[in-house]
Amino acid sequence: MSTAKRLYRYNEKTQKLTTIFQSNSTKDNVFHTVENIYLDEARDTLWLATTQEGLIGVNPSTYQRKHYIGLKNTLRTDSIYSLLADDHNGFLWVSSNNGLYQLNLDTLNTNTYTIEDGLSTNEFEPISAVRLQDNQLAFGSNSGLQVFDPSDFITTSSKSSLEITDIDLFSKSLSYYPNEYTNKPLMLSHKDMGLMISFSIFDYQNKDKVRYKVTLSGPTLLTYDDLKVNKVFFTKLQPGDYSLTVSAYTRDGVNISIPKTFNFNVAYAPWQSPIAYTAYLFGIIIILSLLFGSIAVAKL
């Protein structure tokens, strides 16, 4: 039994109402209904498709909230419409007003499908989904029925190989070849500038879905968490030892590659190196010693 802000379970024998879902919204002029439910007995979770508060997973016995999946984490919307389970492969398919989602019920990772992936629309209709006799799934949308076989979307769990594909310098030419700096760092002089490092997982079919996380550790610290291009550029770096680590993710935050690390060193200018500063210090000490020594002699 559903109201503007609550979903109840009614026991006909005891004539008792039990609240399954209650909206957290303070807006009184908006309906916060539960459009669809799915009971995942294997994982002891009741999934609720809410119109304004995302996909919510609750304990089917106590109705305590366990999971939230929506606009604040992995989805592009909080308006969820229909749920269809792919029990054989452990996924839950979720339609919304902004895309179709494949939820891994074990990891809670999601894959997003939109018009960029071949759908005719991003906007689906409420309570408009059915499993066909041939096990295909059908979701109703504002541009017709979207029908597909969920088995076609099962991918292997092995991670892609990410590689450094090119290294360029603005200040001079580098003849880079793959794995050249696997066992040794790239040595840069203090005059070098304009370092560009390119990388790839070689998945050209899904390149628009790939995001990169790049972390630079060393005297200069940098992190790019959601890089959409497969390269980074550094104009000028402080001297010292550096380590660049790159990982690839889907746009839903699922790691799909083994991290790749690239080491390099930026040399000190001769007059700014630790050895030079040590020489400067000794020189100052000698000059001061001679100065104070001459003053002591003059007083005698």
C-alpha cells in the first residue's frame, strides 16, 4: 500500500500496517512513491525503486535501510522506475528518467547505458518493464520498447592492460618505445620543460566510457581523479624523483585496469643542487673563519 510519502505492508490476518519506506523529503507538494520492488532473497535485500530518492535497499525483515544508489553516488538521477532481475548472472536492471543501469548485486557496482551507447532515448516510463518468454528484457520508454538479452552484457572480470604509449618533451625530442622505462627512470635535465605522458587501455570501442585516475608523487604532488583524456601535461616540475601512477575506471567508478607506474627524475640546476648548497655553506664557513681570524690577529 503506497501513499504520497510512504510504502506500507498490510497484514490481512492481523489488520496491521507496517512501514516499509518513508520519504526523507520535507517537500509536501511532491509525491515520493515507490514505483517498483525486487526481493533479492540470496542477499537478504528488498530493493525499492523510488521516484525521487534513488534506488534504496532495505532489510526485508526489519525494513532498515542498507543501501542507497542514486544521484549522490553512481547514478545520473534519483528518479527510478522499473526493476528487472537477471538472476542467472547476479544483476539487477534499473530503468529511470535518465538512462538504464546494470547493478551488480554482489559488488553494487553499476554500468550506465544511455543514447551514447546505442539506446534510442534516456527517458523510460514508470512501471513499464517485463521479462519476455525468451528471457529478453523489455523496458518501455518515451520512444518505444527497448528490448535486449541481458546475457549480451556480461563481461569478463579480468582487468585490461594499461600502458604508457608515448612520452614527449617540448624542449627536446624523445624517441620513446614501449616499456623503455620499465626498469629505469627517465632522466630529465633542469632545462627540460613541457613533459607530456600519454596512456591507453586499448579499448577503442568503449573509449568514451573510460576515466583515468592519475597520481603524481614527488616534490610536486598532483592528483586527477576523473580524467577524461588519456594524457597529462606538466609545464615545469621541481627537481627531484617522481612517480606517476595511472589507473583506468568506467564512468561509474569501477576499476578496469591494473595500475601502471612510470618513474622519472628532474635534475637540479648545477647552482641549485644539494652539492652546490653544501659547497656554498662550506665557503661561507671558511670566509667567516678567515674574517674572524684576521680580526683576532689585528687585535693582538
